[in-house]
Amino acid sequence: MKLFSIFFLAFSLFFVSDLSSCPYSAMTKIDQKLENPSNLSKEQLTQIINLRKEGEAALRLGNVDKSEEILNSALALFK
């Protein structure tokens, strides 16, 4: 039972850390931030929307790493 508990804890930590870099969570964060874009210029807003679309397209093509890179670029524009 102790071995099972250790395995379950290790698996849980791996799964949670993996979710933080998920492109889907990045897209959700972008969408949430776009709900109130008052502090963004039109150029920034356009660039963020385009990057989000590019990231989603890369993800649909199976290029997860490229998608994460693009979506992280979009998130960086909010700062």
C-alpha cells in the first residue's frame, strides 16, 4: 500500500507539472485576458489574436512545441 501511495503521488506531481505547459491552458489564459483588453492598443490586440490563431493551428497540426512557443509569445504581450 505504501508503494502504491508513493507511485500515485509521483504520478500526480508529474501530471500537474505537465498541465502548466499545456497549450490549451495558454489559450484559455489568452481568452480570459482578452475579455477585458482595455489596457492594450489595437496593434497589440491584433497581434495577440493572430498569435493565438497561429498557436491553435500549430496545435491542430500536432506541433505542440511550436504551439507553446507561439502562445507564450502572445501571453508575453499582455505584460
